[in-house]
Amino acid sequence: MVKLNLVLAKVIEFNSRCVAERLDGITLELGVRALAFELDGWLASLPPHMTDTPENFHAFSELGLGRMFAAVHLGYYHYGQLLNYQFLGADAADPSTPFHQHAEQCKEHAARLCELVYRSFATPGSDVKYSAVSHILVISSTVQIHTLLFSGDENQIRLAKSRLERNFEILLQLRTYWSSVDSAMNRLQAFHQTCLKSRETSFVLDRWLLRFLVEFAAHMESEPRDSDTDYEALLSLSRE
């Protein structure tokens, strides 16, 4: 069985390469496919009773293992949204791009991540009140913001608004346990500010966004994103 934490390291390394080397075309596509294959391989290797279904979650919760079950699958969904996140930028610039499928994969992983968190918090004794959950919820919240900004589907917009509201409520709950949640919420606010300045450039993978995705970096709201000298170049690349 592929170890999920090893896949995470590869995803972070790959995203860093994308920024440093400005990967595009077939090189970018093959890199994403290889990592997606590893993620899919992990999922396919799970026995039926360990797949993410409400029934399996309930069974593990009855054994006092609901948090562990949720944490494992949250890892899978988070790594999937990280791997495909950069394609939200290309999708925003041109929805007809061949990378549109990867953008949809990012949205699907983010949606499933949110639903599992909600299920966890709705189940006594199985709520994932870990500090890291605030980070992955902030990332998935920005995916919902993408839907609000660019989707023309009213049902998708309604779901995205609902998820944003519920995510915020959970972040407030987590803040009572972890002071680090303040930093996560500040990062979300900083990202929102970039959307207000230019929604088309907000999802372009640059150094600032890379830090936002993979680091628990504090005070990003005080670090202007447009200070990244490669910002405009990467925007142009995303539109090719």
C-alpha cells in the first residue's frame, strides 16, 4: 500500500517545481498524472470496510475510531486538492483549457473533504478537532470561493456558499482549542484580499500561493502578493 505521507511529500515537491521551473504542457500533465496514479492506487488498495462511506464511518465511530478514520481520508482529499489546485488558475482564465478536468478534480476533493469534516463534527466522539484541520479547511474554503467567482451554476454557487458558512463555523469552534487557528483565518482573509484586487490572478500558482498551500505560514496578510516578481509571468503562462 502506498503511504499517503510519502505522496504528500511528492505533491509538495512537484508544486515547488511547477513554480521554480514554470512547468507546462506535457511535462506538467505527466507529472500530475503520475501523482494522481499514486493517490488512486492508495484508494484502490483499501479493503471495502475502510472506504469512505457514511456506513463505514459509523462503524469505526462505534469502535471509538471515528477520528482516526476521518483523519486518514481527510489526508487523501487534502493531497488531491493540493495536487490539482494550480489548475483552478488556468480554469479561471479559460474554462475551455485541457486542464479543466484537473480543476474539477480539485473541486471534488475539496467538496468531499468538507463533507467528511461535517460528518465528523456531527458525530459525538468523532469530531476531528485537530489544529491541522483549520489549515485544510481554509484551503478548501478558497476552492469554494473559486466557485462563487467563476461558476454560472446556481446549484454549485448555493453549495459553495453553504460550505463557506459551515467552514467558518467550524474554524470558530477550533479556535477555542488552538490559537494557531487565528493564523489560518488570517491567511484566508489575505487570500480574499487578493481576490478583491484581481480575481483572475488569485488562483495562479506563484511563490505566495505555494506558501499559502503548503506552509502554516503566519502573517501572510502583511506580505503583499504582488511583490512576487514572477506573478505576471505565471499569469501569462496559465493562459497559454
